[in-house]
Amino acid sequence: MNKFVAVRQYLQDGIPDSFMSGSTIKFKATLSQRVALFFLSPLFPWLAALFAASLVITTIDVADDLHWSIQGPGLTFDEGFNIEVGVFLARSFQLAGTSSFHPETLQEIYSNPLYNPDHPPLGRIAIGATSEILNHFLPVETGQPYLVSYARVASAIEFGLLVLIVSLASRRWFGPVASCASTISLICMPRLFGHAHLASLEMCMCLTYTAFFLSLANRCKWDDRIGLRQMLIPGFFLGLALLTKIHAVLILPVVLVWFLWNWGLRSLIPFVFLCIVGGVVFFVGWPWLWSDPLNHLNEYFSRATERSSLNCFYFGTKFADTDVPWHYPFIMFLVTMPLGFLGAAVIGMTNRTDDENSKHALRDKRSQLIFGAWLLPLIVFALPKVTVYDGVRLFLISFPLFAIFVGLGAKRIVHRLQMKSGEFTIVALTALALAGPIYNMVTLHPCHLSYYNEAVAGLWKANDLGFETTYWGDSATPALLEAAAENIPEGAVLEVAPVLHPLQLEFMRRGSWLRNRPDIVLKAYDDSRRDLSPYVLVIRRKADPWKSLTPPPEGAERIAAVIKQGVVLAEVLKLPAKIADPQLAE
């Protein structure tokens, strides 16, 4: 058999079982062909998931805690809340032992004042349990109640699982080429990769949201009718999503429309049953609801809509979070998704799923559901008066499912190129598509949340166009704080700007690199104070700037900075002595 024809057949159909069982290939493959065979093997999804989780875990350290990890992003504003509640729950379950399964014990734990019910418990339990398990087997003496670096490993594991389920589902539905492309694109989405480094709920939400839609699409694809039994596994994942974050409510309208479109009114009973199964899992999994279900549910949903306002910076203007222009989620998605992935996904959405005799992609039931699950979060956050802030964080759940369309488009491109070009063209095009995101992931590390794609010429041009360059405090990296500490005298005060929550400084004392300099006193910067310290940590969040620090006042000395692609994301300044007098401050 001709060598190129043989590898082309493998690209079309996957690697034969005889090859995977160890039999010898009948031809001598080139290096690129052998690489292609590796990427298309059934082991690839598992190896890719392990690689993705390992890559994050080895780039996650927040305070020089781990000898097996290099320095990662700085402590974000929200991580402390998630870690403290998660560690409290994990330790409570550990102390209770087998009695943790007793309803009275569970209600006692969840009624404790130390438990904060602002979010459901699943994501935080994962964070706390991971931290406690790692601290038990690999103890690190810090004198603090928890280790942020260990807590972050939960998101890394969830990222690996996310890569695995997307890769396996895509392979089963659309073949090895689509699966390989979906997997690589998912790992190489800089914003998603950045969130995988943080002890936050976003990665757990992405995992449960994606798992639900993949399980439902898999259960409902082949039958012209749907039954109650098919709703059990998706209903379980619906409950897990509801137990993670309020964003899970977006699942229901997508499923209802999809059911009615494909199965008509006869799908209402399965839909109601799906909701019941998900609701039961949600209720059973959150004992805080048990004592007073109606009032606690009302409190939970009210808290989600009646939170304090945050600012959002967009196209050079500062907006209140409920006044952001409607096009914000669409524009932000377009400029934070690598350009090559966008092009491949458009092809995947607008072409046939397989060969020339197959359906249009969006006539396939599975693709319809995945498309709706990707699009609806963007639409919801474009509605008037819906709260929007923090870059793409609130609609990050759209990113993993988008990777499936990237894989479909890539498969279509590869098949076309096989008919008209050689393997060199395929390799060159693949390298070109991955060059941008991989280059940015390397050069932006560990500030991946500041990524912008080639459509706006990267971070430096996005800064000129008026996009937010850093929003969550991750740019206050361990390297920045360590470098600044060398020039801050013992017992000095370090002002921090901005401070968005009273506990932000306490979290920094406990969890950031500054834990290694307990003598430094942290205070919230306020230029009206007469006792203002000359040392100021400025996180260049454009939504909440201090005029007296933007730009740095004349005579200020920069003693450390995080500069990525020519843009200052955070810096530590030594202010001139006169700034301590508020009458002289700008």
C-alpha cells in the first residue's frame, strides 16, 4: 500500500485495532506520519488530559511553597473565600468521620457561622478536599491554616478531566482527527488555561456544565424517541452543575428548546423528569437547604442578583456592571479566542459533519445541543441589566464546548487538504494555527487572563483600544512581590491599590508571597490619608484606578513591575515623600 494513502486512511478512519494490539505496520512511516499516528491513537485523550493537568500543576505555585512547581499567577481577589469555605467543609467532614452521612451532622456543619452559603458547596468541597489531601501526604509548614498552591490543584485536575471528556466525546462522535483538534485547541485557549491555575469555581463549573451537555447529547442522539431512563445520567450531571454555581440554570432553556425542536411536545415529560432528577441531586447535595428550603432558596437566588456593584472597563470607558453595552460578551469572546480556532469553528458550524453525503453540522442533533449550550451564555450576558464584569469569567462555560466545533472544522480542513495537497501543507497550517496561542501562553505566563488574540494585535494593542488588561489581581505575581520585598525595609507599610473587598488584604497576608515577609504591614491605599506609606502595590485594573497613581506621580520610583508585551499589569512604586500630604496629592 502507498505510504501516503495508508496514513490518509488512518486519518479518515482512525488507527486499526491490529496496530494498537502491537502488530507491525506494513510500511515504513515517515516521522510526521508516526507523529500523526500517535495523535490519532485511542490513548491520546488520556495522555492529553494527563499532560494538561500536569502542565497546570507544575506552573501553579503562589508563594514558593512547592519545589515541583514554578511560580504561577498572583493570588486573585476571590480565591480566599473559596478556599476558606472549602477547607472548613473538608475538615468538618474529616472530623465527623462516618457520621458525616447523618442528616443531623450535615445540618450542623452547614449551619455553622463559618460556612458561607453564597455559592453551592461542590466546587468549594473539591478545593478544600484537594488542599487537605495534599497537605496530609506532602505537608508544608507555613504557619497558615491552608496552602493556596495546594488548593489550586483542584482546578488543575478539573481542567484535565475537562480535556478528557471533550476529547473522548469528540472522538466517539466525529472521529480521531476532530478529537485531536478539539483537545489541542482546548488546552491552548489561554484564558481557559489561565483559570485552570486558580482556586476558583470557574473550572468546576466548566467541567459540570460540559459533562451535562455531552452526556445528554450522547444519550439522545440515536433514538427518534426519548424516554425517562435516558434522563438519569444527564439529570445527575445537571444536579452537579447546580451544586457548583448559579450559572447552571442556563442549562434548562437550552435543553427545553432542543427537546421541543427535535421531539415536540412529547419531550415535555422527559424534560420535567430531567429537572426532577437534577433538583433531587441539588437538594440532597446541599444540606444547607434542608432546614428551611423555600427561604434558603430565595436567599440564595436573591444574593446572586443583589450583590454589590463592580465596575467593568470596556473600550476606554468605565461602566457599572449592569450598564455594560450589550455587545460586550460577543466582542470579548471574539478577541480572547485564538483566531485560528475561530476560523476552524466557523467552518465546523457551517459545513457537513463528515463526508459529502452527511448532514449539515447544525442539522445533527448533537451539534445543535452543543451550539445552543455555547451560544446561550453569551446571549444571556448581553441582555439589559444583566451583571457583566471580569473579562470572560462569567461566560467561560462557553469555551470548552466551542472546542468541539474547532475540531469539526479542523477535520473538514484536513480532509480537503488531503485531496489537494500533501502532508507538509497540513503540518504547516497546524503549526500556524497553534503558533499564536502557544507563543502568547509562554510570553504572558503567568498572566494568561490578560490574553488577547491576533484580531486586536495582542495585549499591547488591546491596551491602546481600551480593553481591560488585568482585572482579578493575578498580575500581582510571586515574582513581583519577591522582587519588591528586596527593596522594602523591615516593618514598612505596603499600600495596595485597588482593594475591592475588606478581606482582600487579609487573604494576601495569609496566601500570597507576602506570607514570607510577615513584617510588612498591608493597608488599603487612600491618597487622603496623612500617614500614607511611600511603598504602593498598584494592580493596573483599569475599572478601578486611582487618579493619584495613574499615571505614576512625578518622582515616583518603580522598584518592581510585571510587564507583558509592553503593558504594565502591576507594579510596586516608591512614592516621593510629598505625596504623603493629601493636599499635595492629585
